[in-house]
Amino acid sequence: MDRNFMDDIEKKTGVKKEDIFKLADSVQNANLRDEKTIRQLISQVSRMAGVPVSKEKEDQIVKAIINNNIPLDMASIAKMFNKK
């Protein structure tokens, strides 16, 4: 991955690139059919980013992942997170 890209992400989010890589590794080996695992990942990302995720939003994310309804484009993902 491009070093400048990761530096830009770190600057914008305040999340260390090492933490991003650790998260990526954990997701790669995660059972994304297991609700408990998905909720743990959501919690981990929420803490890393310093962005709280409501129970309702967490439920929506879990349902989308389990049902394989994850959008592949960033605009749709951003819209999903910004819905109130």
C-alpha cells in the first residue's frame, strides 16, 4: 500500500497506521458470519476512530454484514454511516 496514502489516513483520522494494519489483519481472519465477532470488530473500530456507534447503528451494520448486503462503493458506505 502507498506510504503517502497511509500517512494521509493517519493525519485525517488520528488512527495510527500500525493500528489500521493490525485491524486489517484481524478482519482478514475473522468469521464474518459470527454476530459476536462482528460486534467486537465494530466496537474496536469505534474506539480506534473515537466515533461512538449507537446500538441501532451497530444492529444495522451487523445485519448488513451477515446478510452480505455490504455496499462496495465508498459513497454508499458513507451514506450508511451517516443515516440517523
